[in-house]
Amino acid sequence: MEINNLLRMDGHIVLGIVNEKLRLECSTLEELASRYELDSEELNAKMELMGFRYDPINNQFK
């Protein structure tokens, strides 16, 4: 799977993939966006549409 296609996927799949990457590989949302060349604003907007917000303390979308 190409992670650069991530933002075109179903939101629930994106949520699972992003939270897994945050848990295992990246210590912040900014690091995730930089590492995978994602637009963090677009990612946040997609997650907010589903009712999820990034929690920097737990480093995950909830």
C-alpha cells in the first residue's frame, strides 16, 4: 500500500493506519506528516469530519 494514497481511502481505514503509525513509528503528528509527505491540515480535516481530533498527549486521534 502506498501511504501517499492514504487521504483518498475510507476514513475508518485512515484512522486505523494513522493511529498505528503514530503508535509505532512517529512521536508527533508533525513527524508523521513530514515522514509520509502528508498534508496535516487535510488529514485533520478528514478526521474531524468523522468526529475525531488529534490528542497530542496520547499521540493519537480519538
